[in-house]
Amino acid sequence: MSVVSYQLDGDIGVIRLNNPPVNALSHALRTGIQEAVAQAQNDASLALVLICEGRTFIAGADISEFGKPPMLPSLPELLNIIEASQKPIIAAIHGTALGGGLETALACHYRCALSTAQVGLPEVKLGLLPGAGGTQRVPRLAGVKAALDLITAGTPITADKALSIGLIDKVVEGDSLTAALDFARDVIAQGAELKKVSDLNVDKAGASTEFFAEYRATLSKRFRGQEAPQRIVECIEAALNTPFDEGMKVERRLFVECMQSSQSAALRHMFFAERMSSKVKDLPKETKLKDIKRVGIIGGGLMGGGIAMNFVNVGIPVTLLEINDEALKRGKALIAKNYAMTVSKGKLTAEAAAQRQDLITGTTDYNDFADIDLVIEAVFENLDIKKQVFSKLDKVCKQGAILASNTSYQDVNLIAESTSRPQDVIGLHFFSPANVMKLLEIVRGDKTSDEVLATSMAIAKTIKKVPALSRVCYGFIGNRMLRQYARESQLCLLEGSTPQNIDTVMQRFGMAMGPLAVGDLAGIDIGYKAREGLSDEQKGDIRTYCIADALYEMGRLGQKTGAGYYKYDPDTRQRIVDPIVLEVIEAQAKKRGVERKVINDETILDRLTFALINEGFKILEEGIAQRPSDIDVVYAFGYGFPAFRGGPMFYADTIGLERIYQTICEFGNTYGEEFWQPAALLKQLVAEGKTLAQWASR
């Protein structure tokens, strides 16, 4: 069946697009539109309506064509054909008109949209910019500021907002085709004027040199290290200062530069990695899902309360269990505070916040979990305590209920052994704050059933999380790798660096925060208490945590006490370099017999990132992670690794496995082989001359 059809409805030609599931701008679709527009030039139609079947208007380009030889007509060529039509073309928008979809609508002479529709140009999220006139047509309709805001954010806007800034001509209700035909008849009645956006001039009011400089500076802070947002500004400047055709040349040149950049390759990798991470390789497609109608959560602290919010936000009732009424009261108050903050930001109405909180029932009695479908334990990170909790759940929960632990480190298999139903036990590792962070690390025990695993993956999507599957090991994927990253940050401190040096290097690389600032945010006591439960052998070399322990013993726990690796302004929480910390570092170095020397930025970066990468290779060779891209998902969505680097494993291929291998060997000679031994898989791929991507696709 053709993806494009054309027929007359009276004196209006209707071009219907039908390319499920999202009417992506494939070569077949582009060709079909070109042929339909050509046919319409010679028939009895007085105006044309461009409309899509299914749940959405054109939702963007066909990403599967990226990186392949172009096939004519290209999208810019097609849009020139649409705009050059001698009969007015009306775009009838429903669902979402995104990227090339919105650019197609902008090339039409008129645009109407259902009130439920959204429009946007999300290319920046793939390290790209609109490449078919978006940067040239939007400012001609909406002005410079609105165009910059829309295109650099990449976030869709409502039909009403699009109308208010001039991107569409009319918001309609009811049946999209009927409304579009009525609109087309109005256009005909008014003379069928051909309103070409390319003929408009950009309003220059307020678009000074100073305005662009300030906007660029703001983008530099918001999108640290990213190239595409700055190139978008250059395109908008071209729209302001040059004729349309010249601006299109600038847009095309910069689009190609972005397309060929490592940043766009990384972001496109993350786009597909996010979608792949929910797929379990050996899980039968016919696996039945359990019906999750009610969730129980044990622990009403910061983590438990945040987890509860995820479920009530999508209408799933929660029973929240705490040790006593006072603790329960504190937990509910914390949830209320979180919702109040969301309301104050205008992201939720007070009524909706109240309705969600009404879905939370408090209890101090395990027997109230008798009819719960999914229980998530979020108590202190202590294996014995967790085993006690699961033993109680085993006695009170109905058969078939999923028993999940929110553990960050502990052995899910040992937790499962404390029950008579290990097949129903799984790890659901949420990240703090659980109501905000998108990652959900799903830990599959040796005896976890297919049904429990499949249901957990499905529930992750229901609560709008990005799931990543891990097998059981200490720390799973994320925290196991983080130990090595933290190890090197501590050793760099001891051997000659400072907290601000290390954090600055990693922030320049693109991390949301440096490792020492993160330590202060999370609390230095968290790591200290986690180490208390380990043997000396499990703790590792004392040099890797002696500074953190010294700060803990001084009562410097991080932001919560106003001092950790930094001091903190009590009002603004702004970080302040504290000379006392350097004294602590130097004292520990002297005590451990370490001679401090200056460590350059490149070495700091390589030590921290290569420690992550090397451990990632070990995780892959052991089968803890299914695929390299799952590790990238964990680090991009859970640990602030810059998505425009593609995650640590994609980054490894980007800079070259041989370089990483050789550097690790050098680090072993310089800093100690106890810390630096190349992973067997890394060594193997270097010997075979293969990339990690080639290994993953074997």
C-alpha cells in the first residue's frame, strides 16, 4: 500500500500520509508527497490539505536514513516544491509535528492544528539542528527570541503556544480533516493567497549584538560543552542578517557539520541505546505480565518517599510502611514538601498534588501488605536488615507478589534466599532523588522468573523510567564502576591534586558535577557507613578512602553539615574552597608515605574515565550487563555522564581502544598494577583490532 494518497474532496485536494507508526519522513513518503503536489497543479483543486493518518502528524525524519547516502528528493528540496505550489497548501496538524514534520508544515502556506497537538524542533537533542529550513522559517514567523528558545531547548510546545507566537494560523477542534477542509474553504474564499514564509523578513527589534552574546553565554552554561546549540544561534543570526536562500546555505553547512560530529554520533547512539535497554535478550516475547494494581513500599525516607511518588504520579495506589507513626508522619511530610515544590514551579496544580497524595496510605503493620502486587523495600543498606524484611514479606504477601529490593550494592540472591519464593525476588535500584532521576537499574537474581523480570521492565516504562538490566555483583553496573571512578579521584587527591582541580576537569568534560562535589551532595557519611559493613579486603587499599574517612571523623559530612570537600554558604549552598581540606589531604599523604606532585588535567581525565571504562569491560566479559549500550544508559541517566560523549563505552570507541589499553598499561607501571590491570576483553579486542561496537554486534 502506498504511504501517500491523493484525492479530490470537491475543489480541495487532500494529500494523505500513512507511514506508521509516526509518519516519519522516509524516502517513500517524500517521493509520494512530491508526486501528489505535482499532480494537484494540473487538476480542478483550488487548495490542498496535507494531512496524516494514524495518531500523529509527521513526527520527524526517518532516523534509519541517517549516515546513509541521500536519496532524492531530499527534505529541503521537497519543501521548496511544497512552497512553490501554485495552489495554497494547508497543513492539518494533530498529535505531534516534530523536526522535519514541523519544517514540512512551515513550508506549507497555512497551518491549522488540533488543540491537543504539539509542535517542536527536537534536533538539538541528537546533537543536530533543523536542516530543512527550521532555523530560517521559525524566526520569520515567531521572531528571534522565540525561535532561539524553541530550537535550542528542543522541547515541544502546545498548539495554543504555537498560535500565540505565530507558528500556526488556527487552533481547531473536532475532526482534523473536517476542520482542515473548512479552513481551506476560508482560504479559497479570501482569494487563496500564497503565504510563503520564505518571503517574510525577520523582525530585528531587540536582536542586537549584545542580545546574541548574552544568549550564547546562557547556552554555554546550560549546555556545557555542546556544539549544536551554538550553531543554532549562528543559523538564527543568518536568518536575521541575510536573504532566505543565503540563510539556508548557512543552515545546511552547519547541519552537515553537526551530522558528521562525534557529539551527534554519541547522542544518536544514546537515542537508540535508551530504546534498546528495555529489551532482554533471552526473555521470550510471549512472557505474561503480572497485573500491578497496588504497590507497597517499606521505608518512608527520602528514597522510599520518592519511589512512592513515581507510582501515584501514574495513578497506582501505594501503601507506605514505616517503623512507627512518627516516622510515617515524617515520610508523608517529606512527600508533601516535594509536591509543594513542584506546585510552586508551576509544573503541577495544587489539586493534582493533593489527589496524588491521597493515593498514599500509611501503615506500621506488615499485614497490610497481604494483597499488594509489588513490594519495594527501601530500608538501610544492610544485608541482615534486608533479609529480615524479606523474611517478613514472605510470610504476609500473597503468592505471586513481586518482592523487590531497592538495594544499591547488596547481593539480591542472598536476599532472595531469605524467602521461600526466590523466583519472585528482584532488585529495583532507584536513583536519588527517586521522583526525579530517570534510571531504574533492574537486577536479575539467579532464580528471578521471566514473569517477574518482564513485569519489572514494563512497570519501569509505566512510571516513566529508563530501565537497564544487570546481573548480580557487588554494586551491579553503576556503583561497581563508580567505585573505580571514586578510587581514582581519591588517589589523585592524595597524590597531588585538589578537589576543585578534579571537579573542574570533570565538569569541563561534561559531567553534571565533579566526583568530590557529588560526594558532598550525597553525604560523605554514606560511603563511610557502606564501608563499615565490608571486610578490610573488600574495602581495598586504605589510600583510596583515607581522606574521606578523615573528613568524616572531623564531622565534615558534606552539604548537610555545611562542610565536606568544600565549605558551603549557609544561604546559597555555593561551594567555597576550604584550605583546611588541603591540610587534611597533605597530612594523609604524609601518613601514607605518598609524595605529592602536580597532576595535569589530561592525566586526571584519563585516570577517572579509563577507570570507568576498564571496569565496564570487566562487567561485559562477566555477563553482568547485556550490552555496552546498557552501561552507557546507566551512566548517562544515573550518574551524569555527558550524553554528548555517548556514555563511557561509546566514548571508549571514540577515542580508540588501543590508546586506552596502552595508557592503562602505563598507569600500571606508574601508579601500581594493583589498581591498573587491563580487562581481558579490552586486551582481546585490541589484539584483534576490533571496536567494542563490532564486538557487541557479533
